[in-house]
Amino acid sequence: MHTNAIQVVGLNKSYKQHQVLKGVDFEVEKGSIFALLGSNGAGKTTVVKILTTLLKQDNGTATINGFDVASQSDQVRQAISLTGQFAAVDEILTGRENLIMIAKLRYLKNPRQVAEDLLKRFDLSDAADRRASTYSGGMRRRLDIALSLIGNPQVIFLDEPTTGLDPEARIEVWKIVKELAGSGTTVLLTTQYLEEAEQLADRIAILHEGKIIASGTLSDLKKLFPSAKVEYIEKQPSLEDIFLSIVGKKEAK
């Protein structure tokens, strides 16, 4: 019985001369939210592409629910779903038609009912019969996540799920992510927003220049931060303080 939904050991990936991942290790417990935090170009999307079988690693291993991503990619694909940075929504179809199409592609028994349930769950019933091209950014992202839930995947990858969304839509997406984990789904999200990781993640790993330079719970990471000088008020470090401190410390080597 695997208690880890995702296990990554010594992942390496280079593009021509450029080494993007330099031995990445982490594990994600079933039913938890794991945030891979890093600035642009840190290698977050490369990690997600390897874990979702879209890209082969050069070295190292990764398993999803015990299945190897390289040699058992079919079983991995059946267990996962991926929502990329840009909504994979068909603009010409309505919200309902988008959902029915994916349910049919997944060979589900009752595509219309599946669509109906998801429209309700994601608060899209009123807009169900409008073309997706008329949706706001937040609605489109909700539809995108709804599409990725068709077939009840056990592990969901959200690659920068709130990039480009306004604060209200971002909070809406956060709520959905918390609900997913609450219902037993494992969520791995990549983000460059520190607040997002702070709000959502059970565990956080900081990816910097192709390596995980720190990982743990928020309170674990707070311990890595130099202890505050007690003046009048002891200020708790924010994740931003910790991130900059860790990344800065490593860069100075």
C-alpha cells in the first residue's frame, strides 16, 4: 500500500547544453496539496511534464500511485489529470458542450449527467449554454478545472492555475483546490505566488535553478528563517521572507 501518491527521485533533464533539472527529489502524500514553488525558469513546468508523461526524464525515477511514469505511462495517464497555465477550453462550444465532449472522450456512461453535475458544482449552470468565448477569466478557469475532473482522477496537476486571474477569481480557484483535497484527491500545484502556496499547501518545496533547495510544511520552512530579533513586536516571517532568504542564501554560495 503506497501512502505516497507521487514519488520523485533524482530527476534530471537537460535541453541541449542547458541542464533544467539537477537531481530533483520529493514525495507527495495521498490526499494532500503539494506546492512546487519557484520563479519563472526554475524548472516547475518541466517537472510537471515529466510527471504527466509528456516528457521523458534523462535520469532518475518518478512514480504516480506506484506506477512508473516512463515505463507505465498508460496506467499513469488513467490516474491523473493536468490543467496547464492556459485554459484548454474550446471557445466555440458552450460550457455544457465542452464538458459533454470530454465525458464522451473518456467513455463515461452518462455524459449529460456528468456535465450537469460539474456545472452545478462549479457554479456555471447559469452560463452553461453560452459559448466559452464569452466567459470571464475566472469562469474559464473554473470550466477548465471542471474538465480536468471528469472521470475522477486520483491525482491532479495544476500548473500555475491562477496566473493572470484577478484576486477574486484567484480566491475562487483556491476554494476549489481545497475542496478537491478535502474529497481525497491529491493535488500538485506549481506557483510563483508565495501567498498561494501559503494559503493552500500542506507541504511546500522550493525549486531554484533546477534543484529543490528546501521543502516541508510552512512551519518547517519558517524554522529555516533566521530567528527574528525581538524588538517591540516579534514579527512572524511571511513565506516571502523565507523564500527570499533561502534563495538568496543559496545564490551567495
